[in-house]
Amino acid sequence: AVIYVAFFMLFLYFSAFMVEAIASALVIQQNHLANQGVLSTEIAIAGLIGALISMAYAKIFKVLKDFTPVVAVACGAIGFVICSKASNMIIFFVGLLFMMVANLIIPYVYDTILSDVDSSISNLIISIAQVCNNLGAFASPYVISAISHVTHLSTPADQMVISACILAIIAIVFIFMALSRKKTAKAN
């Protein structure tokens, strides 16, 4: 069951996270931020820093253990809110940096699902996880649009807030999973 939940969390994560790529320029325009031309540079630098953070996953996991994805997606949610409310490009960049921390969910989920399956099917499991990633990215505009219609939150900044809410839901799911793992570890 943990594997299926992990797959669904990947789907939701990519559904939410694609808003960063799709709506960033629109949020900057909506918020009338100066120096809009630096957006691509900010995204590139934040992406590189995000890659460095992901490379530090093992060390971060040693500290946070099963709460790693909780902290990661909570940071991502905070990043989306910061970007949606940014009054200048520096604050927007800070929001992007917070968003990039959320990428730690990916190695955590892969680590989790691979530790719960027989090695003979690990390639299949990784393939299914990648399908969930891609489906989430593909479905992102549809998921965000559907939620936007239901909530009447339709501006690009609103879409970032919706993404933050999705990430908050993912964090709550991972809290329950971490507590469950902690309880199981104590029982053993």
C-alpha cells in the first residue's frame, strides 16, 4: 500500500510543481515586478541550487529521516506562497529556492519504494514511478484548472497558492507515513 501512496504522491507533486514552470512569468507580470528579464536566470540558478540540495539527500535524510519529505514539500509550499505574493524579483528568487527544496521528495520516494519491493521488480517499479511523474506533469494544467474552477481562484498567483495547498496535503500524507514507519520501527 505504501508504494501506491508514493506513486500517487509523485503524481500530485508533479501536478503541483509544474505550475512553477507554467505560471512564474505570469505571476511576475500580474504582480508588476521590475526586472522581469532576470526570471530565466533566477530559475536556472535556483535549479542548480536545487540540484545541489538533491545531491545532499543522503546527509539530509540522516538528520530528518522519514520526515525528510514533510520538510521538503512544506518548504516547497512556502516557496509557492512567497512567489505568489512577491513584491520584487529578489523575494521571488527566495521563493524559488524554497520550491527547489521540495525536490528532495523524489529521491525519498524512490528510496522508499525500492526498499519495499523485491529487487527482481525494481526496474518495473522505477518505470511506474516515472510514469506517475510524467502523468502528473502532463495532467498539471488540467488538475490546476479543475481546482481553479471549483475554488474560483483563477489568477496565476492563485494557481501558485493552489500548488502550495497540494504540497501541504502531500506533507500531511507524509507525516502520517513517517509516524506509521516510526511506530512500526518501535514495535520491531
